Amino acid sequence: MAKEKTSFTCTECGGTSPRWLGQCPHCEAWNTMVEVVSGNTAPARNRFASLARASELTALADIEASDFERTPTGIDELDRVLGGGMVEGGVVLIGGDPGIGKSTLLLQALDGLQRVNVPALYVTGEESGAQVALRSRRLGLDNSQVKVLAETQLEKILATIAAAQPAIAVIDSIQTIYSDQLTSAPGSVAQVRECAAHLTRAAKSGGPCVVLVGHVTKEGALAGPRVLEHMVDTVLYFEGDTHSSFRLIRAIKNRFGAVNEIGVFAMTEKGLKGVANPSAIFLSQHAEPVPGSCVLVTLEGTRPMLVEIQALVDSGGPSPRRLSVGLDRDRLAMLLAVLHRHAGVACMDQDVFVNAVGGVRISEPAADLAVMLAITSSLRGKALPKGFVAFGEVGLAGEVRPAPRGQERLREAAKLGFSVAVVPKANAPKKAGKDLEGLTIHAVDRIEEALDVARGLG
Ligand code: TYD
Ligand code: MG
């Protein structure tokens, strides 16, 4: 095949150069020149362009819109984040740290699909066919009819897809695939972008659903500067602590479903198993309540979950440390300032550590109240009472703001046998009595009030 001409374009200013340069000759930015196939960036001037006829326009209402044809993968927790299953012609990007279970999950999904006669192709660029086979035996997928292709060259992969016509193709991983048309190394931004664009085009033009596996770089970005996220239909991220057996998959973009939906799995020796009722897995087992621990009712996607927030406040040196795992550190600094200013709880000369148990990442501000209650509990060395839960956002003025879907959170806590809840006033049931199946609800307006309630109970 004749090599197409390539040139280099600056990602900052769009300037071009025939050779690779460390610094853009136009805007003088460093390390911004990436290789592109000339034909792809500037379509050749076409002398027939002036003869092209305008396309016909259609009103939105006249376009026939049937719901997407979905193929469930048979793994319920994965289908949940996908919004019901794989969509025809859809392109999914799955990111996550190395070793978190991307290959394992996808092999399980492909095997399930193949068993219901959906032809599946697994393209492996990282492992040999034998290694993949070994994993499938280990997973107990004996006699699997999933087709495996150990190949890294894009053109060959595209040709194989065109010939074999699978309904779903997994590319594990996109960073190992390279196109002959570019001279950059596999894994470079130019290669990853070019290969993903070709595979996406193949999917959109009547090809298979494509699942791209992407490694997250040390900086936390998928394949460099998030170059793929805008190109694909769905972006899923694996989260979780590799030391615990639980894994979460979160949808952060989904053209065919809801975002922020999560799927929960446990890694077992037979692969990943879905956890259908995850509400209580992020609680640690204390026989008796301990200081510095507060259970939060958080809402992930459509499901409420109970997560234990732990805090340790200990006398620090001249520059005390603030550290958080699974929670936002800047937010922690803000909450400490609010505690000091509005509730008179001072941690200036103390180290403060907070942790969300089980490796979950919590980004919603409704965690504020639980974090602050855990911190004060640790500072005072007094445990919160048994069966205690809290949620609610805390503002800079010390006010406690409502959290979305408070009723659902309260119902989940009651269902799991919790007995006392401290919640924002607007989230408390309006009816007299204010209690819910054995759950006593304390509605608060301000952080001082919440601390008073907790002190009164403790
Ligand atoms: P893998 O799917 O290879 O991760 P990724 O593709 O995201 O890099 O997962 C590898 C890890 O999972 C490895 O540390 C071993 C573990 N594992 C199990 O615990 N049980 C199993 O059945 C399998 C196949 C892997
Ligand atoms: Mg892998």
C-alpha cells in the first residue's frame, strides 16, 4: 500500500510543518506538534465541488425515530451503566488503571454474547492469543466461541472486521494499535486519535459495536489529553481500590443513557461478579461505634448507597496536613474553615485525614455533613451513636442545604436498619412525627444545629 503523506499540526494554533519540531514555529508553544495524515486534515480541493447539489432538509418531527436497538451483554451491572446494553453502531471507551479488570470483564461479556449467537471479536494487542485463552479457562469459559485476533496494525484489524462481520468488536487496548499511515509510535496522541477515528467510522458505517479499552495515564487522563472522549458515544471508567475486591464502573458520558450511573462488581477467582445490592458494601464492620466514623447516604446514579466516612484528627506539626482519600481535598479545606468560623470547632494545629471506605470516590457535595460530623467526632474522641447516618451539603455561610432525592436516601437507610438520621430540613418528611420505619429523623438548618444534635445523642 502506498504511504500517504503526513505532516505535523500544532494543537494550539493549528500551524503546520512538514517535519516534526519540538516547538511550533508559529505560536512557539512546546510539544504541541502532532502528526496527521495530510489527506485527513485538508480534504483535497475538488474541482467538482461547485457542482455539488444541496442536500434536502427534513424537519425534526418528520424524521422517523425508533428507539435504539440494544443488545444486552448479559452482565446486568454492565448493562446498567450502558443504559440497557450495547447499541448498534455504538462506540464505547472503557478506561481504568492497569490490572483493574478491563480485559476480564470484556472477555466475560463477549463470551456471554457469543453464547446467545451474537458474533464477537476480541482484538488483543497486549497479550498473545494463548494468554487470552488461559484467562478464559481460568474464568471457566470453557468451549468459548469468541474469535480472538492478536494484532496491532489498524489496517489488518479493519480488514478482518470487514471480512468476519462481528456484531461486537473489543479492541484491547487502543494504545497498542498503530496505523501504517503515521510514523509516530503506537500510543502517541496522533496514533491513538487516528486509529480510534477509523474504528469509529467503521462502527458508524454499518460495522460492529466497538469497545475501545484505554489505559489511564499517570496523570489520570485517558490516552493523553482525553483525545478520545469526544469521539465516542459512551465513556466508562473503572474505579476502585486494587487492594479491595470491589470495582465500580461509572458512566461519565453516554449518548444512549444516563450518566453517573454506576455498576458494582466484586473480583473473585472466577472473574468479576455483579453486586446487585451494593448499598451496604462500603461500610466497615465495627462491633461498637468508634470515634471519627460517620455513615453517609450517597446517591450514585439511580441507587442510594451507604458509605462510611472516616476521619482522623491528630495534633500536627507547624504546618498541619489535610489529606483525603476518595473525597475532594479542596472541599475538605473549605469544610474545616466553615467548622471553625460557624461552629467554633478549630483544627488549625491538627492534621486532618478523611477517607471514604472501600475505594469509592464521592464527588457530590451532599457528603459535607457526614464529613464534618466525622471530623468533630474524631476531634472530641466521642463516637456517634449506633445506627447513625447523615447527608446534606454545607454552604460557606454554615447553612445546611438539601440533597437531591432525600426521601430515597432515607428509605434506604431505614431499610438497612439505621435508627437515627441528621438531614437538611428540606429533606425531612413534611408529615408530623417525621419518622420513617424505625428511623428517627432530625432536621437541621445549620451546621451548629447538626453538631448540637450529634452531641446530644452521643
Ligand atoms: P485484567 O482484566 O487483566 O486487568 P486490565 O485489563 O484492566 O489491565 O485484570 C487482571 C487482574 O485481575 C489481575 O490482577 C488478576 C485479577 N483476576 C482475578 O482476581 N480473578 C480472575 O478470574 C481474573 C481473570 C483476574
Ligand atoms: Mg488488560
